[in-house]
Amino acid sequence: MPAILRMESVCFQYPGREVFHGLTFGLEEGEVLGLIGPNSSGKTTLLKLMDGLLNPRRGKVFLEGKDLRKVPRREVARKIAVVPQEMEAPFSFTAGEIVLMGRAPYMGRFGWEKQRDLKIAREGMALTDIAHLEKRPFAELSQGEKQRVLIARALAQEPRVMLLDEPTSHLDINHQVEINGLIRSLNVEKNLTVMNISHDLNLAAEYSHRIVLLSSGSIYAMGTPSMVITEENIRRVYETMVMVEKNPVSGAPRVTPLARAKMEKAGLQKTIHIICGEGSGADSARRLLLRGYRVSLGVLNIGDSDEKFGKALGLTMALEEPFSPISERAYRENQGLIEKADLIIVERFLVGHGNLANLKAAIEALKKGKRVVVLENGLQYDFTKGEARGCYQWLQEGGAEFITDHSLILKEVEKV
């Protein structure tokens, strides 16, 4: 789709601090774009550049193909509406009067509102469900009501583009969902193009067609929510550990922070080594990390889904080349991690000659007095001509704790 608002090679700096250097970015017509990033990454500055409130030092901003600096402000205000985080009215304006201010680009300098202006303002109030607040003083409204008034004022401008600067930052979860749902419905019903700055990654993922992740004045990642909101991206840009899962209802990525306090305390906690593969270790690792335990993984082939998960979270792993059997080197690395661990977990995974050494490493751990917990494995497919079954039998007879599902792992860990 064509970009209705576009930045090309934009450079901008405040005194003593460069914000953007050669930024190129486009807001596509008809989309809801979520703009995310840490504090001081340039989100609000980008919004002001796109609205023409700031001018780039180099580069250009284009509105419908026209250089924004050459477009009269009145015309810009008819195409682009900005919704701030909050607004304090200096006088006792009513909600209706605040909304009517959105008609300013269509009235002369000393002109009075006409019937059409009143009609459009009231339509905006109806769309945002605040018609009953028209006569109420703006200052007496709740934060959620005020935000709806500001959105109605923006709609009164009859814009093609709406830029929102953290419109739900001071709202409770109920009003956050309401405002984001309203924005999305306006996008659908009025074909409104929206850029929404948000600190809430989950809401951004739920209500955006596309996400832009800013980091230190540049675009770190851009694409669909699932492409951008990943554990590795968040860890690198926000410098914090998170768990990203798929929302079971909407399918959007869902972010769970791994609390910094817990991560810092992890050094005082136990270390759990997980022998896994093919994604079998991710669930256990997440559960343990959320409770502050340190986790290591191995041996994993590079490119395996567990390896990708571990890499995203910065976990220590014993690795082998893609599609290669476990080498002596990787086996020794795995033994080193096992040696440092307080508990070994053996996940369910398909066993072949290439990864049979992982079961043998668990047996060696048991022989050395390590505590080993094994997820029961029916071995419907045994590619080792019975060797794998023999390893499991040895583990069971040697004193390993066999459990039926992941829900029991935490109880076993707490016994250490």
C-alpha cells in the first residue's frame, strides 16, 4: 500500500544530542501502526516530525507526496490530527467546546462555528460515546473520558491520519482496552490511518497491523507484531528478559516480563540443566526462569527451536553444528554444564543415534550423584534399535525421578 506519510533520510538533533540520522520510514494508508521502544528512543520526536511541529535538519517528510514544510499549517491540520497523552484546559471549557476546537482548521481567524461544524463535532462525540458529556466541564471528567474527548476533537478535524502519543498511559486496563478498541474501529469504519505510540507491548501487539521498534533513534525492527515482538528483540533493545508466547485467543504475541529482581536473585538460586530438543525444553525453561532459577540447555543443534529460544534469552548452552551428531567436544561441554547444575531435567524428545549421547550424559550425571528428573517418554519412535529404551531403563533403575507432565517439575525443583 502507498505511504500517506513518509520520512526520507531524516536527520534531527536537539542541542548536544542527535536523535535521528538518515531515518527512512513510511506510514501506509489504512493501517494501524504501533510505535514502540524504550524511553529516549525518539518516539515522540518522530511523531512531531511527522506532524511538522519539528523540522528535520536534513531529509524530508512527505504528506501525500508533498514536502510537509511547503504545505500550509491549516491544510496539514485538515489531514493530520494529533492526540496527546493528556491536556489541561486553562479555562472552564466543556467537553463539547474542546471537541469543537477540532474544527479550527475549517474556520476563519475570527469566524464562528457553523451548523456543519457543530454537526461534525457531535458526530465525533457520538463515535467516541461521549455525547452525554457535551455540557460537562472538561476538568471534571475522568482520565478515560478526557481521552475520548481528545480523540473526538481529533476526529472533528476530519483527518486522514491520526497520530497518538501514548493515549492510554494514565488509564486502567479497562479504559486501555476501550480506547484501543475504539481506535481500531475508527480505522475500519472511517479508513483512518493511525500511528499509536505505546509502552504497552501487549496492547500494541493486539491492536496493530504493523509494529516499528525504535532503538537509540533508529528502526531496530519493523513488520507484523509476531515478527517484531520477539524475546531476542526485546532483550536486546529494552535490556530486560521477557517470555513471549502466543495469545491463545487472538494469536498475537504476549509478553511476560521476567522480573529484574528475580533475575538478579537468580545467582543465589539453584541452577537447572535441561537436556532437550525440538522445542521440548521451552516450557520448563520458562517456568523456571519466571521463578528466578538459572537455566542451561544442551546438547542442542544450532537452529533447533530450543536453541533459538535459549539464544533469545541469553541462556548458557552446549551446542553442536546443524544436523550433526553430538561430538566429543559438545558432549564434554554438556558434562561441564551438568557439573555446575543442581538438578538435571531430561525432556521428552525423539531419540536417534545422533543425540543418544544426551541420555548417556544423564546416566553419567546420575552415577555422579546428581539428581535427575525425567519426563516419561513412550518412545513410539525409537531410532536406536533399543539403545534409547535401555538408557531410560537404566535411569529408572538408577534412581532418576520419572514424572508424567511439566506441571510436576516445579515440585521436583523445590526438593533440591
